[in-house]
Amino acid sequence: MTTTIGSGTRPGLGLLASNGFGMFMLGTALALGAAFGAQSLSRAIAKLRDGNTISVKGSAAVDVRADHATWRAVVQSRGGTREEAFLRLAEAMERVQRSVAGAGFTAEETTVSAIDTVELQKRDDKGNATNAVEGYTLRQSLLVESTKVDAVASIARRITDLIRDGVPVDAENPEYTITSIEERKMQLLDQATRNAMDRAKTLALGSGSSVGELRKASQGVIQVLARGAVDGGDWGQYDTSTIEKTMRAVVSLEYAVD
């Protein structure tokens, strides 16, 4: 029996060609898929490394002593006439100046202000001011500025003796400041930065990593607190009421972790 095969390819040849091309395309797809997969994985690892950071805060504190003080005493007098009020003011101010000089302050360390004069108007039966002058109030202040902070503290306490003697003087609280505060701030920031770096190294070491480059840095608050203050809060403060103080500084750093 004779079988006749028409024109065209032999049986199985088309299927073989088709399977070969399919295998080629499958291999190409797998290769491309592997390449794209490797590229995506590489990008993912890169992103992971880029985001692998550690944020720390560093702090530093130092005890300091104020080296400058200011203190103001205000004398006020009243009289039926301007001359009467002035004589009373002059007498009271002279006693205050004697007390200040006796505490060891020089003329260069004291400043006397000009006299402030206020006319006192008479009131009518309804309490309204009239044009008639009832008297005068005179006011004058004496300012002490000195590096002798202990002497300023002493005179501020002793001024109460004059008040007990009837001298019309009001004394403000002294203000104690640090003249080298900017220099001390730089020293504190340096110490706080080193503290933050040490903390970052400790945390990284505990996780089997190492600290890389610095990514971000920001300065936190710098506080000048009374010595022994427990908590200064999260805002900048400058205590001027005490001689003995503590300066504190905080910084925030962000490092890459390798």
C-alpha cells in the first residue's frame, strides 16, 4: 500500500521547529526575568542600605558661675511742691548711694538716672481729675553693673535695712549672667556631639553593625539653669536669678549604618 504525502514539510518537522522556537523564547524569557529580578533585588538592597540609619541624641552639661551682675534700686518721693518732693528724693538717694559705695562699688559701676516727675491732679467729688495740682511724685533709679557678683547679692539683701529705716526705696532682684556664654556654648555642643557619636557606636555595635557617614545633624536647646535644677523642659531657658548655674546642651544626629 502506497501512502502519498502532499507537498509541504515532512510529518513532525513543523512541530520540532515550533518546539525549538518555544524553547528559545522560554530561555530568553527566563534570562530576561533573571536579569530584571537581579536588577530589582539590587535596587531593593540599595534602598534598604540607604534607609538603614540610626538616630541618636547627645547631651552635655557643665557647672558654671555667673561673672556679671546688674541690680537696680528705685527711689520715689512725694511732696506738695516740686521742691519739697525733690528734697525728699535727694535725701533718700544720698542714703542709697552711701550704702552702695560702702559695699565697695565705684562710681564707674553705678549709674544714676534722670529724675522722672509726675504731677498729681486734684479730684472732684466724683473722682474726676481737675486742672488743680495737688502735689508731685519724683522718681529716680540707681543701677549697679559689676563683676563683683557676691557684693551685688549682698547689697541687694542689705537694702532692706534702708526700707526699715523709712527710706522710700524699692529694690529689684539682681540679675546674674555669664559673659563667656557663647564660648561655653561651643564647648558644650562639641561635648554633646561626641556623646551622641558614642551612643550611636554603642547601639550599632549591639546590632552587629558599624556607624557610617553622618546624614543629619541638628542643634537642640541650650539651657542655663539654676544649679541643681532637676528638669529644664524642652525649651531654651536662661536663669538669671542665681549665681551658681548649670549649662546644658542637646544635639540630634543621624548616621548611616553599614
